[in-house]
Amino acid sequence: MDDNLLCCGIDVSHLTLDVTYQNNLGELFHLQVGNNKAGFKKILEHTGTNYHFVMEATGVYFIRLAFYLHEQGCRLSVVNAISIKRYIQMHLERNKSDKKDSGWICRFAIEQRPDFWKMPDSAYFESKQLYNTIREYTEQIKRFNNQLHSLKLLPVPSKDTIKSLQKVKAQLEKEVTLLEKKLELLLKEWQPQQHKSISSVKGIGKRATAMLIIFTQGFRNTKNHRQLISYAGLSPTEYSSGSSIKGSGRIYKRGGKAMRDVLYMCAMNAKLTNPACKALYERLKANGKTGKQALIAVMNKLLKQVFAVVKNGTIYQPNYCSQKP
């Protein structure tokens, strides 16, 4: 990390970019440009490329700017929006505007010097779009099934309505099957060993395999299983202080909800088919834990197994026992 780089904070929205950058004297300047290529060029006209550009991860709105800056050889950081929010709150800021936010992002960059952003593989972007589309179509199919169930319970159901819904549902199911095949081929081409290793874990299906590879960018920045568990929002937390605050322990849900939803269904399967998960589930139930608590433990166990096979580049071995010195 080069602490001598001047910093530029960018608040990203759909149509505009609010930019605050510092000069050699430490003075801050603001400008507003469009969130388009002309706006990107205007930013570099004021700053040049030898800056540390920092922005929040705001859905898809920051992607084009990040790509442009990366192509120009600029160093940039994409920071979790919660980190910026907590930083602003720490300084007791009462007002909020795009201009103020860009100023705070610039100050955050100067003080914190966040890590530089690494460009994900192109296969990551394509596979993520496929996965999200499959997930959205699956949710729509569920809604159509619920609607069809309700219509069939009516005393005078509309045959035309039912026929239309069934037709659309059948088309969606066909599209899901087609996209799932394309996604699987893409993942096998992008991360063949990871796909083979993860899918070998008992209880982890095709959807979960794809999700784990995509959401971790091929385990690019995952150094240990604790990071993977934390990313899924499954880390245990404690909430107690002194004699007055004695909250019950629970998982830290500030993570990937979509990942937890899929892993929960995987755990339902793993407690029956995965020997280690089955033994863990039965032991916890025998010790008085609730079914949900035991399933959460199984979800953690699955992630540990996934990380182990990915790290070692092997397939799942049901009877494997680690050798301790």
C-alpha cells in the first residue's frame, strides 16, 4: 500500500458521481459528473491516474467506473458500504448528501488506506448473472405454483387463467434447465477442480456448488474456513455486558442470506447422507440442542468440509480422519 498516493473519494449513484479529491497541500475539492464514460474522463482530467480512488460497493452502479479506472491503470478500492457508514457515524455527522458522502469517503481513504481492488475474472461476472437469473426464475415458479394452488381451490376457477399460468411456468422451468446446464459448463471450464471437489461433498448439490464458487470468486480471497463461515453470516456471536445486558448467543446474520438459505436445505440433506454431519446432528440433539441449532452447526460443518477439499484440491472422503501430531 502506497501511503504517498493522493486520495479521491467517489459517491456513486445511478446517474451521477460526486467526487472529492485532495491536492498536494491536503485541500479537498468537489465536482459532480455523470455516471458515464464522459464523466469518468472528466474525473481523470482533474486528478490524473496517480491517485488512490475509493468508492462504495453500490450494487451494479460502480462496476463501469471500476472497469474504466482499472483499464487506465489506476489504483482503486471498493469498500463495503457499512464500513463507510460506521466511519461517518463515528464522526457524529448529522447531515447527509451525496457531496458530503464523497467527502467522508475521501477522508476514510486518507486515514484507513483500504486494500486495492482486484479485478475479478470475466467468468465470475458471467456466472453470477446466470446464477442470479436462475434464482429469480425459481422464485417466480414458486409464486406461480402458489397462485395455481389458490385458483384451483376457488368454486369457479378460470380455465383460461390457469392455462396461461401453466404455460408461463412451463416456459420458465425450461429456461431454468437450460441456464443451469450453461452455468455448470461455465463453472467446469472456469474452476474445474473446485467444481469437482465441492460437488463431491455429501449434501452439497449443484445449486450450492455454483453458489459457493461464484460468491467467493473461486475462493480467491478466502484464506481459512472461518472467513467462509463469516461470509455466510453463520459465525456465533455473544451479546452481554456487565450485569444488565445478557442476550442469548446467536449467529451473526450480517452476511450472505442467499447462501444461508441454500446451505440450510443442504444441511437437511447432509444430516441424513453425510456421515460426519449426521453424527454431529445426532450428538447435539442428544445434548439438548434444538433442531434448528443442530442444523446451523451442520451448515458450519459443511462449509469446513468444502474449504478443506478446495484447499487440498481433493474430493470428499467420508472416512477421512485428520492425523494430529
